[in-house]
Amino acid sequence: MACGGYAEGGARASPPPPRSPPAHALAPAKGIPVTYMRWRPFLEAVQERGDYPSVAEAERASRVVLALLGAHLVGEERNELAARLPETFALILLNPLQAAEPLSSERFVRAVSAWIEGATERTAAWDTGAVLSVVADASGEELLERLLLQLPPGYDLLFGHPGG
């Protein structure tokens, strides 16, 4: 069984569907070039890094991780990141959910495991790393640094950029 997969027949729960943000929320900041990963390459990268047996499993992990990440990001950085992701994932990231308090990186992984049926903290850490390492690639170094400034210590490891 792949590290990213769960017990035979174990299903993964998806987060609630996102509500559409206003159209201007998908627009990048003035002067920021719009370069984003397309749907298929994004999911293929997550599938490869997570060693998922199917694109569907990579998609489920991506939906959960991005929904939780979006609840922790604000402002222009959140919009810039959304502009670099495939549209469906951008909408999930921009879903107007807000975290009541910032989660530590450990609590973030626990939250991912709570949203994915059959997940353990170990498999949730695997899922989180697979998705966020692709997000880091899509964001680029400069934006990633600004994103990490919004998040509690330890997220640099989740993004696969220790010391970022």
C-alpha cells in the first residue's frame, strides 16, 4: 500500500464545497504576473509526491489541505497564492472560512487527519507534505517567504522548505 493511501477500502472525506468568492478575489495584485499551475500538472505532482495510487486520492488530499490552509492565510498573499493555483483549488483556498486561532503545524496536521476518514496523524502529515510542497513550488520563493510569515513556526517543514 502506498504511504499516502489508507486501509483497504478506507474512504477519504472531503471538506464542504467552497462558496464562491467575489470575482475580484481571484485577481492578482497589480503588477503581479499571473502564472499558475494547471489542474492536471498540479494533481500529478501531488500524486507523485504523495505516492497516491490515483489522481482522485491526490485531489481529496489537496482539497482538505488547501481548505485548512486558506483559513489561516489573509490579505494579498492569500490572493497571490490563489492566482497561482488551478481555479478549483483557488476557490477552495479563498473560501471565506477563518480559523478562530492560528494552528501550530502539529495541530494543522491533526486537523487534516480529522477531515480525512481513516487518516492517522502520520498519514495526514504525509498528505500535508505532498500538497504543500507542490503549493510551495507554485508560489515561488518570495511569496512562500511572505506566506510563512503569516503562519506559526514549523510550517516551513510542512512546505518542504526548512528554515524558510
